[in-house]
Amino acid sequence: MFQQPSNMMEGQLHPLESESEIGRMRDDELDSTTKSGSENHEAASGDDQNPRPNKKKRYHRHTQHQIQEMEAFFKECPHPDDKQRKELGRELGLEPLQVKFWFQNKRTQMKTQHERHENTQLRTENEKLRADNMRYREALSTASCPNCGGPTAVGQMSFDEHHLRLENARLREEIDRISAIAAKYVGKPVVSYPLLSSPMTPRPFEFGAQPGTGDMYGAGDLLRSISSPSEADKPIIIELAVAAMEELVRMAQMGEPLWMTSLDGTTYVLNEEEYIRTFPRGIGPKPTGFKCEASRETAVVIMNHINLVEILMDVNQWSTVFSGIVSKASTLDVLSTGIAGNYNGALQVMATEFQVPSPLVPTRESYYVRYCKQHAEGTWAVVDVSLDNIRPSPTARCRRRPSGCLIQEMPNGYSKVTWVEHVEVDDSGVHSLYKQLVSTGHAFGAQRWIATLDRQCERLASVMATNVPTGDVGVITNQDGRKSMLKLAERMVMSFCAGVSASTAHTWTTLSGTGADDVRVMTRKSVDDPGRPPGIVLSAATSFWLPVSPKRVFDFLRDENSRSEWDILSNGGVVQEMAHIANGRDTGNCVSLLRVNSANSSQSNMLILQESCTDPTASFVIYAPVDIVAMNVVLNGGDPDYVALLPSGFAILPDGSTITATTSSAGGGIDTDAAGSSSGSLLTVAFQILVDSVPTAKLSLGSVATVNNLIACTVERIKASLSCENA
């Protein structure tokens, strides 16, 4: 009875005993390939049931045929299931449990062989690294200085080399990261990105709500000949943008000797020799005949850093905010829209025309890449750098070295902005009247960008204000009415600024005059444009110098009480302010609705919409006649886009002899009289007159003569009034 179970267990191996079998096989130094899994325990009759430790065991060696078959099966399936083990055991005359243990032992053997092979490889690599290390140590011990021939300071050389390697690795990592982002977008047309702004919560009021309305004279697209970059150019552009970002941040943060303080202590002057030493690579040497303009300015503005980045990276909002500096701008290609739902890592290829509001200063066309990066929590930077080395043009008169701004978050929704402008330009075409202003860098420099940004941030803050005082007479308190009226005024300012400069899209014709007093005119046909009256529009502009400070000129022109002294079209009528919206700390920054009380019945239904704005670098007084019925719709919060406007007005710039910081605590325009200096003003006057309501009509010489006389008489009246006031 007791013998039967012993016979049934014969030929089987317990899993725990298999490990001792492997050890026994190794001790016997048998052939591992033949031995692995080739032997199985068999029970020794009934003695196997005896709990005594020194029990006897018998071994069963598998035949060569059994081993070969199981080896072949192992190559195909190292982990057979129960069904496969039974089938294999039946074919080879083995118990399924014998097959199971053979495969288990075979897997253990293969694992051991694999680990032994890896250890051998690692040992070989370790020896190789040890030999390289010894070779490098020997080379360092015999190194000599290339300048003096003496021994080098190994520690110092090692530190510098380590620092450069870390810096290169960091830049390479950033290039790879931006390239990976850009790889998702390259080759796709710009129209694939209808939202160039980041997918953040939209603000109730946005700058540039009507893109393209700033084209006063119906000019064509900017830099039409420039197309999107090729696929081969895009890696070069990415690498250039990353290097430009690095340079901009250092330019914004470094002091002497790179930036030297001016004699009056108010501005910074770039040390060009130190710049070349600090940034030896860049975009190449300065072209022959070009001049360097470099400036830096810092201010704290009333806007949070996220909204500032959004404005800078959205071409419509950016060109609206800086409409006095940017006459046209377009995004040619979007290499990256950024990551994590914001503009971090965004790359845009752009073409822009920069301007001074006068037909006497040629505009500056630039083809460049704009790159945005978040450097730390609450710290962003946006940089531009020219791509002229990729698309060289013999007619290019301006190129942008790394320029842009560093934005740092401040408490209570404010931001600290450090702006750097660094360009090389051929300014030989600038009229002598504006030479000093342009050559000092104040016409296109960082101070003008910062001053404009500060004023526009105040404008937006006033739009969003809900605590408007109700006691003042004429103050518009209806929130919807305020937004509609400011939106209309914004379109009026953009239209004026885009049309008063010497843009390449404008065709000015010079009328009689001498030198700077020349009157320049052009015509435009307005058809199917709800924002402009239909017909033939004649535009005229002239620029001249006044021996009066810009602040006094601005105050004289914006004051409705002195308007009859220069406004011929008011026919001497009394001008009354019906409503106004304050736009900032300075009382001169406001939008007004004026009514002319004239005996002429034809003007009984006309009002004048006027916006006056001033900052330390430029001032504007811009106005346009508007219909009473249309303005009632706007004041009730209606759509202002269908109000027809023909803007006219004045652009007032300092003459460049003295540019000072704002002297009033209110942050208003330059009052050089208060500063004790005697600088003058550069005044540009621009009119638009509808000379015929039929777009197909011919322009008569009489109409041109009338407009010429109108602008000439206005200039004489302004000169006479201000000279008497200045006497």
C-alpha cells in the first residue's frame, strides 16, 4: 500500500530541490549546456516519505534527443503553458512536471549567461574610460599658454571650459526645445492659426479690435516682395532667435562699461567697442554707411505682465498700441505658437514699417523674427532680430540687432518694463529739420517706445475703470458708451498716424513752398468702406519748426477755447465741449466731443470728435467731423465701425535739442520751459478733405489750390498765435 505513492512520485522534481541540483551540477563541472535541465530527481521507493535528512535520491539524465527537442522548443517559446508541456512530454516520453522543471532551469541558465556577458562589456568600457582619463590628465599636466608659452593655470582653465560647456549645453537644449515645438508648425500656412493671441481669457476691451483700419490712404501690403521663409531657413532662424534672446536679456541687465551714462545723467549710451567684445558673433559687422542707434529705458506701467506679452505677440494689438511708431506690420509665418497655453516659446517671422509722424522722415522697413520666452515665474522677454542675412536686400536701409523688452511682474497688476532698441540704419534721407531728433535716437529709440506704452496702458486702465465720477459736467459714465466712443477714437488715431508719414505706400506730390514748408498732397478714392465717406479724398500735410516747447504747442491746439484762432473751418464760431473721457493722469490725455456753434446752418448737425494725447516724446491732437445721429448711437453703446471718419490733426515732436524726462508728477508731456531749457517743437499738420462725393470724378486743380491755401493759412495762424503768446 505504501509503495504505490512512492512509485507515482518517481521521476518528479520539487521546485526547491531544483536549485540544489543546479549547484550540484556546477560543483561536478559538467557541461552546462548538456546538463541544464537534463537530469531529474526520481524518488527512491518509499524512503522519500521518510522525514530523515539524509535521504537518498536518484538522478535521471535526459536523452540527447529529448534535450535537442526541448532546446528547439525553448527558442520558439521559453514559457510553455500546461497544454504545451503535456504535449511535449507525451512526444518525448516525459512527465509534464519534468518538462516544466527543465524549462525553469534553462531560463535560469540563460539569465546567468546574459548577466555574465554584460559584466564583461562593462568591465571593458571601464578600462577604456580609465585609459582616456589618464591620457587627459597627462595632456593637462603638459599644457602651455599660447600667449606666453608658460604653464597654464589648470584650475582656471578647467573652470572656464566647464562654464562654456554648461552654457553651450543650455543654449543647445533651448534650441532643441524650440525646434521640437516649431516642428509641429513648420510648413503650415499662417491661415492655420486664426488666433495669433494666446488662448487666455479675453479682456472686455481689446486694442486693435479692427485690424487694418489704420490704412489711411488705402495702401497695399507692406513689403509685398517678402515671402515666408523656406524650410531650409527655419532651423537657422530658430538658432538666431535663441542667441538674440540671450543677448537682449544681458543688454537689459548690464551696466558699465557696456552702457555709459549720458552727461546729463538721464539716458544710457552704448559703448560700441565693448558691445563688440561682449557679443562677438551677432548678425555680422555694421554695413558701410550705416549708423548705430542704441538706447535703453525702464518704466513701471499699469498693466500685468501676461496682458503685455499678449499685446506684443499679437500683431494687430501691437500695431494699434504703437500706431504712432508702427505704420504697417504683418506676420509672414508662425514657426511656433508657444507651449502650455501661452506665448512661451512663440516664434513669428514679421515685416514692419516704422515711422515718425511726418512726411520728411523716411520710414524704416524691417524683416525680422520675434521670439517670446518666459525666463522665470513672472518674468518674460520678447526679442526681435533682423533676418537680412537670410534674405539680403540691396535697398534695405535698416536692420534690427537684438531689440525688445524684458517684462517683470510687479504687485497690484503693474509691470516693470526694460526696453532695448538697437538698430543700424542709413538715415541719409532724413530732412535736415529732423536730423537732430533722429540722430540722437529719440525718434525711434527706447524712450519713445516706453513712453508710448506707458500712455497706452493708462488709456486701457481708464477704459476698464468702473468708478467714474458722476459729478463732473460732460463726463460719460455709461460703460458701453465709453467703450464705443474710445473704440471710435482709436480708429481715428490709427487712421491719422498711418497716413501722415512718408510710408513707401504713399505717393506724395509736393506743391509750392520752400524747403520744409512745402505742402505735400495725395488723393485717394474711397469706395465701399463703411468707415470712410465715399468719394475722392484729398490729403495734405506739411511739417515746420516752432520756437515754442512741445507742451505749450499741445496745450494751445487741444484747448477748445483757442480753437477759433487756427481752425478756419469753424468760421469763427464758439467751440463747446459736450462730453469727454479722461485717458490718463495727465489732463491732456482725453477724448472729447465738441460742438461748433456757427451761424452756418450747414454745420448745425455736425460735431467734432477729438482725441488729444501726450507723453515725454510725442503729442497728438487728432479730430474728425462726425454726424450727430451716428454719435448718439455710439454714446448709447452702438457699433462705432460704421461711423464715417476723415481724420485731420497735428503731430508735435521735440526738435531734438533737449529731450528731458517728464517734469510733472502727473506724467504729462515735456514742459521744457519748466526744465529751464529752450528747445523748440516740430509740428506736422495734416488735413483730409472730401472734394467730391463721386469716386469716379476727376480731381480739379481748384480743389488742390483750395486745400493748399487752407493748410497754409492754418500754419500762419498757428505761428502768429504762438509767437504772440511766446513774446
